[in-house]
Amino acid sequence: MINRSLKIRSISARPIVIKLKRPIVTRMGSFADWPIVLVDLMTEDGVIGRSYLQPYIIKSMRYLVAALEDVGAMLKGQTVSPVDLFNAVRKSLHLIGYEGFSMIAASGVDMAAWDALSKSAQLPLCAMLGGSVGPVRCYNTNGLWLQEPRAAAEEAKELMNEGGFTSLKMRLGREKIADDLATLDAVREAVGDEVDLMVDFNQGLNLAEALQRCHLIDDHGLIWIEEPLLYDNFDGYARLAADLKTPLQMGENIYGSRELYKSIQKKASDLVMLDLMRIGGVTGWTRAAAIAGAAGLPLSSHVYPEVSAHMMRVSETAHWLEWNDWHNVVLQTPYEVKGGNLIIPDVPGVGLEWDEKAVQHYLI
């Protein structure tokens, strides 16, 4: 349902940097400071659509903010029709490619446009898409980075208490295989056999390493093994998926639904994971989720828990929501987690409202 009178007045993009409570430490890199771009799509009717992007690298925000501001000027006066806007942004940037900054900018605008449209209709986003408000099963990804076994075991218990979680994700890829195994055993002993554990190598292995390490953890009762290889090595993933008993997870680094389709054609994974910033926002997610559903592949989310929760409510093969709260410091009312479920508030749109005092504190 398009409100023809809802037109774009402007788009603003504000870069902030927050300090992570638990710094990210992976084989591919470490981050103590986390960049976020806050996107506000202002309409002539006064409705504001909001979204945020997390581009990993602080200095990348100077280019992303500029791209979003240019897009805002281009779209001024346009009707808030998310699919049309998504296509227009991609077309305006297609000469530099459909991936990378082009897709990220389009995704940020798309999520904000869907938020504005849902607000104008006085419907939660999931209801606007034909679904309903309800709980979404999630796991905690706020910690369990590369650390020594005892620290990981204690942190695992802390993470369970952050929202009644019974599902956690931990990272592997230490220099020595024995250290990975020791940490996995320590965490399992700390949380017990009833807790679901996922592991993520964060693309840190080559195929030879992945074959060795993944087979060593193949009998540990894991929900999945995630991204052992660089994300675009579909042939390598297909080899692993065929060899392993544990489901193989990948997809968060894939840009756009066509690339997801290619990975599925290659039988690169048993499970798929979508990242709203890369897959194309709400519009891109709906296209990708249809492909995953047709293939019968369970679909999970990567960060962006608020919008992702709404999308999981309307995705045929919805599996797990990844919960992180790094951005909560700039939200007026963060989403709540109870009993390991994310609770979607019954409010128009997504329900993102910035705490402007906090935003000013973290603004760069």
C-alpha cells in the first residue's frame, strides 16, 4: 500500500563511533571501536523513516555518508515507494558496480523508506509486509570472540543471562587447533548440553585448514559451522558442505539476491544467512528469502536485529535471528529479549528512535 502523498524531503546520514563492551577479536581482524551511520529519511508530511548501517571500517563512513547525501538530493520530491527507490539508487550507481558501497547505500535508503511507509500506514513493518507481530527466536552474538578457554567459559554464562538465552555463538580460528578445541570444550562444560552452540570462523581459513578443523569439530553437536572460507569461494564451500555432517552456514557477506542464487546453485551451504546492509535492505531480503524458501534452505539473519526480526516474521524458512546490542546506546527504546526471544514492539514501522543526547556524544 503506497501513500502517494508521502514524498521525500531530504535524507540525512550521521556517522557515529561507539566503544564496544566486548571488543571484536577474530582471525580476520580486531575492532574496539564500532562505526555506525544513522540514516533519517524525512518526508514532506513530517514522517521520518529511520535505519542504520554498520560498515565495519571507520574511515569508510566518509564515502558512505557522501553517497547517501547525494542519493538524498537525487530522490528529493520522489514518492516513498521503496522498490522504486531501491531500483533508482542502484541504477544511479550501477557504473561502479552493484556490490560494495552501491548496495550498502541502496540498503540504507530502502530500510528507511520501508520504515516511513509503515509509519504512514500505522502498521509495524512485518504487518505492512503481510505478517504479524510476535516473538522471534534468537541467539546471543555479543561476545565469545577469540580468547582463552577460562575467560570464554565465564563470558558464556554472562551472555546467557543477558536475555534468558539458550543459544550462543562463539568464534574459532585460533593459531593452534588445540586451543580452539580446548575453548569449545570449556564453553560446553560451562553452559551444559542443553544450550545450542554455533561456531564462526569469520572467513579465516583456507580450504586445507577448513577440511582439517571442521572435521575435528564435526561431532560436537553444533547447530552450524559458519564461514570457514572466504565468502565467495562457492566451490570450496560446496566441498565442505558435502563432506561434513554439521550444517554449513554462510551468506552474510553476499551482496544481493542474484549472488545468493549462485551460491545455492553451487550447493555452497546447508543454511543461509542474510545481512540487510549487503543483501539489499528490506526489498533485497524479500527477494533473497523467496529464493532460499524455494530451495528449502533455513534462513537466518546477521546483525540488524530490529529490522531482521520483522523480516524473519515473513520469511518462509526463518531459522535463527542473530542478536547484538552494540547500537543500543543510541536508541531511545531498545528491543527487549525474553527467554531467548526478541520481542517485536507493536508500534508503527520498526520502532527506531534516536537518543539525540547519545548521538551527539558519539558523533564524529
